[in-house]
Amino acid sequence: MKLSDSQMDVVGKLKAHIKNIFEKDASGHDWFHIERVYKNALSIHKIEGGDLFIISLSALLHDIADHKFNDDAQNLAIERIHSILIPLKVDQAIIDKVIYIVQNSSYKGGLANEMNCLEGLIVQDADRLDAIGAIGIARTFAFGGKFNRLLYDPSIEPVTFKSLEELKTSKSHTINHFYEKLLKLKDGMHTKTGLAMAEQRHVFMEQFLSQFFAEWNGKK
């Protein structure tokens, strides 16, 4: 499936708009993160299918109201997506699908979400891919530094979050984030293509942690 000329025009304008909003972010959720998620989603779509226009819009908008930075993320997503896509003359039915995907794409501590459409599963896989591997490691430490988290504290064990509020108020160190989220992402991939892309990145994270602890304990 290819985008029509009018759809390509919308996607181009949306890219420019999103870049302007996120290009100065220093938490690992900057424009380049969004662009990588968009490219990951296109790669997965080539094999898995789905509506390319909805995938493109959703990937570019997936962080427009991230729950990590916004208390009322669900309603804010609706407001912001409407404010962006209505002026671009996107049909309301498509906007509704994009809102659904954006509202349900975040990991949220592994707590259940109701994503049930192929386009949403592709965007979710694309986003999770950028949270693991070499890029994922770099983003994790950027996020930790942005929010003044310790690099590592052996006395603080990783936890399994029971609620979104518990996740949002956690003050754990950055290394725990690998065990609380990143190492779980591979097995939560939805598409065969996403899983194949995730496997090598997962191994790289395991190798990094092995090296990290060896250095931490003075063994290498």
C-alpha cells in the first residue's frame, strides 16, 4: 500500500509540525526518537500490512501526550490530535483511530492496554524497538539524567508495578529500568517482524548489563 498524493502532503506537514514541537527535548523523547519510530513502523508495515496512512499519523503522534510528562494524558491526546489533524482536513473516522492508537500505545509499566488493531500493534512494536538495543540504552540514561535518577544503587531492587500511579512515582535508579521494562519488551512484541527486529537488540542489552556489572565489581 502506498500513500496518495494528498496523504503524503498531510504526512509531510505533520512531520514538520512534530519536529518543531519535539526537536529540543533532552529526555530521549525528541524528534529523532519519533522519526525512528516512524521508520520502524514503515519497515514493519512492509511485511505485516495495515493502513499505511493511519500507521504514519499514529507513529508521528504517538508521544503527543505521553503519560510520563502529562497528568491527564488521555484527554490531552484527544485535544492535541484534534488541534493538529482537523486543520489538515483529515477525516474524523481516521482521527478517531489515531486517537485510539495513541492512547493505548505506551508501555505503562506493562499494565494491560486494549490495543486490538493491526495498525496500533505495529506502532506499539515500532516504539518498543526504539526503547531497546543501543539506542534504547542511550535513551534510558538520557531519561535518567533528565530526571536526576541515580545511575545504580545495589541496595534498591527492581519492582513489578501494580498501577500506573506507582510507576509514575517510582524513584528507582536507571539500571533497574532494564529489569522493570526494557528486558521485558522483546517477549511483548506483537508482530513477527517486530520480534525479529527486537531479538538482536535484546541480546545487545544483555551484553551491556553483563559488562556493566563486571566493571562495577572490578572484574573487568
